[in-house]
Amino acid sequence: MTNSESLVNHFKAHHHRATALAHPNIAFIKYWGNSHEALRLPANPSLSMNLAGLQTVTTVTFSDDFAADDLIINEQRLIGPRLERVTAVLDLIRMQAGLHMPARVESVNSFPAGAGIASSASAFAALALAGAAAAGLDLDEADLSRLARRGSGSASRSVPAGFCQWLPGSDESSVATSIAPPEHWDLRDVIVIVSQVHKAVGSSGGHRLASTSSLQSARLAGAEARLAACRKALLARDLAAMGPVVEEDAIMMHAVMMTSHPPLYYLEPATMAIIHAVMQWRDEGIPVYFTIDAGPNVHLMCEAAHGEDLRTRAGQLPGVQQIIVSGPGGPARLI
Amino acid sequence: MTNSESLVNHFKAHHHRATALAHPNIAFIKYWGNSHEALRLPANPSLSMNLAGLQTVTTVTFSDDFAADDLIINEQRLIGPRLERVTAVLDLIRMQAGLHMPARVESVNSFPAGAGIASSASAFAALALAGAAAAGLDLDEADLSRLARRGSGSASRSVPAGFCQWLPGSDESSVATSIAPPEHWDLRDVIVIVSQVHKAVGSSGGHRLASTSSLQSARLAGAEARLAACRKALLARDLAAMGPVVEEDAIMMHAVMMTSHPPLYYLEPATMAIIHAVMQWRDEGIPVYFTIDAGPNVHLMCEAAHGEDLRTRAGQLPGVQQIIVSGPGGPARLI
């Protein structure tokens, strides 16, 4: 064996690498609050659409050559709570694979983080898939969705394709499944970005506050009915039936946020300006509805035919910094 | 009897006139939704402060010389639903007094109507008092509060002095009473007016929608506890204890509004800008809290020492059209 062959064998034995891509998703029925914090079992079922065009690409490399886990997002090395959250998912993978190597996680987002486009969803979906593959685990979609969930609840919904439903339940059963492929309905999410500032209170902290709002139990009590109505309308491609449910569900989440202790105010002046514009556009006959995640940005839901018109209209509103138009995206996948 | 004496006697016998003044009020614990629409029995107890300096002055004249009831607000003759609502209160007065004359109601507001300062509260409190006096009825405060309530729920709270509590109950018992006189606490309401546009959906219509929100029952369930906490803090002059309750209660009302069917969005971009400014001012150490009625304007609650500073600060925010600073006001009274 030459020195060079020895190096190659050493690399094969001690390096395990895989790269995966995942899309963020926009929830039509929101996830807010856990019934079990550590396992991230959600307090209510949720439903979302993966966002094509936006993506996180993550490479996981396990190697004995590393001293400790390393997290590099958009070429920036991160330590502290964000690294710990990634390590927690890597630990689940290592435990299952009987692997004891540290990992380097290199992740690149194609979209701004922290302001209403759930970067943690695509990030942990890609991490779960790349990590499991790098560790040599043979996991099915449900396994991967469950693993992604442990990193970020909404990441469970970025594992399957298209339109995904995530049900509460036990650690075993709480996974997302696709209820329709991306081709089912050419919906558009016109993402109106009014702020790219990182949230003062991240989603994980917010989920823990949900139960401190006296409106949360009313929100939870109706979640299943809203999910059923939304799913039915989605499967029937009936935007006029789906839109009002989606708007109400989003406002309910923000009502819980604003009445939690302490309260969380994600809605900005520009957010309200867009909401009022949506009402006016609907009065003018344009079938468009809004939803808002845990941030100030507004997602306009419409069918493909109205996407560009709404991009133009939204671009004329005050406070709008950027607009991204996305359609239904595929599943997390290895690349 | 001369012709002239005959005219005077005719006037005395057939004209009955009185003038009353009442202040609007700002609710710290909101009234939203009725348990009985026609009687305007509220679904929950509420608590407010009369606003000194702002006032409605109303003159009621009963006369056989009139063909029908006439309503003149700010020198403008009004017909339709607003006149009918006034006639309904006049009918209660006429029935009780055994009077059968039409009335002329002339009313002048010292503040903009229809955008978050409850002009209907001061208007119906003044109407009840002037109307009862003109009709020769000898009513006590509770009687007048009950009568005002039939015109506009929150008007019941503009009859007694200072800080008033209005309890639900039967037609007989549902009246407002003063829990502290104006001198009890030199609070300020810094009213930040961002719009003087008349509301698309008035409060009466909104009250009827309250029960269509799935958040209303949660709001009602906690109203008594919020009222008790607010009243206790108010009596102790403890703004730090009172403020968060008042803010939460206001947001709960708007959460109900935005999730009713159809939804009501009173919050404007400028409203959110002021809410965020209040949070920031508090971070800077200024003891100020907000509340919002059924409109986009924001009421800043503070003690007298901070009133002018907050007037200056609020005046620098975008979208602010006018600022009115008011303190605790007295009862409705004859003038």
C-alpha cells in the first residue's frame, strides 16, 4: 500500500459526507406551541406548502479528524445555542448509527434568515437528510420527518413533497406527510419582505410562551376544524374557501403572541399596510389572501395567474424591501 | 289675556328644553359584544375613565310645534339610522314621562367623531340627561346610566364621575357606577389621532359580530379577572400593575374583531408604529401603556408628569395627525 492509498483508505474509513437540499415552507395552518418541548410535539396540527426556488443546501461531514461539531452557515462559523441545537440532532443520528465522530455542518441559504421565512425548517430538514445519509442510516420519509422535527418543529413539514400536513401525537407518530404533490395546484406565495432584521424572540422561545396566552386554548380548540377546512379546500383547489381560513388562522397565532406573557409583537406598520392592501385588492376582484409567520413579512397566497400582478402591486407599498415569488416545492433530497 | 301672554303660555305648555354636557370615556377594560342586543346588556364588565376637556353638549327641546324628531349634530341635520337610534332613546323618555311631543336634539362635539374616541358615549349620556330633564323626569344617576346605555353601551359609563365600572346583568342592574372620583388619580390619556375617517363598521355593528369570533368566549372568560386586576391597580394608583392588563385587554378585543366573520381590521400601520414606540419608550424607562378602541387611534396612558413629554414624542411619529391630552373627567351634568 502506497502512502497515497493509505490516505484514501483513511479518508474512506474516517470521513462520511453527504449533501442535501430542502425548501422552507409556508404554513397555511400554523404551528404555535408544543405539548412536549424537548420532543417538539406540537400542540396542534398544521399544514403547509414547500417553497420552490428557496432552499437550504447542507453538507454534513463526520470525521475523526474534527475536535468537535462545527456549524458554518453562509460561510459564517456559529457557536452557542445554534450550534447546540444542531449538535442535539447530530447526537440523535450518531446514537442511531453507532457513530462517535464529530461533524462539520456547512449550510447555505438562498434567502434571508430570521424574518418570516422559516429558515430553520429547511435547515433542519436538510440537516436531517444529509446527516442521516452521511452516517449511513437508511431512513424512510417518516423517520426523516421525525428527525427534522427534533431540530425545528416546522422542519418536519419540509421533508415530504408539496403540500404537507403535520399531526400532533407521540414521538413516533408526529411526522409530516404529503397530502398533495407540488403539481396538484400551482399556488403562488408572493413573499413581501418588509424587514430582514433578525427576530428579537426566535420561534423556539415563542413556542414556549404560547401557553401563557389565555387565547391559546381557544386557538387550539379550533385548529383541527380549520385544518380540515383548509385541507378540503386545498384538495379542491378552492382558494375562496381556503383563504379566509388561512387568514383567520394566522391572526389567531398573532393574537396568541400579542397576549402571551411577555407579549410578542411581530406585526409592523408595513405588515398592517399590506393586510389592508390585500382587503382592498380583494374588493377590486383579485383573489388574494395573506398569511404571516412569526415575523413582520406577509405572504400573499394566490394562483399563478395573479403572481406577477401582485408582485408589482406589493412593490408599490411603503416599507417593502424585497419581493420573492415562489410556487409549490418538492421534498428534501440528496444532491 | 293679551295675545303676547297667550304666546308665552303656549310656549311654556308646549316647549320643554334642557341642555347637558357629558364627556367621552376611554375604556381600560373593553366592552365588546352584548348578551342582549336590544337592551345593550354587555357580555362582559368594563371599566373606563371619563375624558376631561372633551365633551358633547346636547340640547333637547320637546315641542308640539315639531312635526317629528330632529337630530342636528355639529350643525348638520342627520336622518336615517342615527336619527332612529336617538328617537329610540327619546321614546323611552317620552313613555316614562307620558309625553307625546316630538323633539329637536342639537348636539355639538368638541372632538373628531368616529375614529376611536367614543363620541356615541358622550352623546347618549348627554342625550339621556338633557332629554330626561327636558321631559321633567326626576331620574337618579343609575336611572340615567341605564337610559344612556340603551342608546350606546359605553354611554352608561359617561354618566357617573371619574373612573367608572359597568357591570353586566339585567336591564335593571346593568348600570355604571363611579369607583373613584376624577381627583383620585391624575392619569393622562394622550390620544394619538392617526385617522379621522369615519369607521366603515361602527361599534353597534361590531358588537353584533363579536360572538362570531372563536376567541370571544376566551376573552369573556377572563374579563372579570382583568377587571378586578385593573380596578385594584387603579385604586392603588399602580400604573405598572394596571398597564399590562389594559394592553392585553385591548389586544384581546382587536383579536376578536380580526377573527370575527367578517373580520374587522381597525389597526392601521400608524397604530402599530405607536404600539412599537410605546414598547421602546418603556424600555427607555418611561411608564406608558397603550389602549385602542374600535378605531386606529392609540390612547397612551401615563401619569400627569409624563403627559407633555409623550405628546412631544408621539408627535414625531409617522402618520400622526393630531394629539389631544386629557385627564379624568367629571360626570354628565346639566348646564
